[in-house]
Amino acid sequence: MSVTDLPILSMLRTRMQWHQTRQKLLAENVANADLPGFKPRDLASPSFGVGTSDLAQPSGSTGGNSGLAVTSPAHTALNGGPEGPGAEPRRFNGFEIRPSGNGVNLEEEMMKAGDNQADYQLAATMYQKSLDKLKIAIGKR
């Protein structure tokens, strides 16, 4: 077995490849910000065995991130949905829909790109540090 075939290194390589692909997709969203009818796209996060669906939810939970249990049907829903109070009818999945039908919000796309870059840098640093530790362990350093 090669040193680079270790599960942690394989996971970090996959994560870095995912961030590279996502950065390309986010750049396409920004590039098409003025294209009528364009809908922004994003990648689903890769699963490494422990996903959010694998986490235990309290009995009767709302299924959201709040972790609060609904013990009575008379309770008010936490996330009001599109028809709830204070809902903005011009927003769809967090993106403002312009009259041309374009759903790209440049501020949100740039925030995603910045977060994606920071996450990629973290994965690359962890990969390099893991390799450094392996070199120390086998006496190459």
C-alpha cells in the first residue's frame, strides 16, 4: 500500500478536488450574472461516511437545524416557509429573482467563493501537514 493511499490523504484529495470544481461553478455563476433566465448552481457537499442525515435527531424534532422538539401540533413552526410572515415573495432559495429571470446574487456568490477558497486552503494545509508527519514517522526528515 502506498503512503498516499491512506484514507485521510484520499479524503483530503477528494475534498480539494471538490473545492476546485465548486470554485469553477461559482465563477460560472458570476460570469453569467447578466444572462436573462440564468439560474445559479452549486455542488452538493461530498459525504465521507458521516453526513447530516446520519446524526441523531431528537424524537419529534422539526428536522431543521434548531434541534427543538415539537411536542404539540399547536406549536408554531420555526421556519415559516414561503407563505409565512415576513416572507419576501421575490426571493427563491436565497437568491433574488430579477425581472429578467436571472437568480444570481453577486454578493452571495462572492461570499461563497471566498469561503470555498478558505476551505480549500485548509484542506491543502492539512494534506501537507499529514505528509510532513508521515515523513517524520518514517525518518525522512
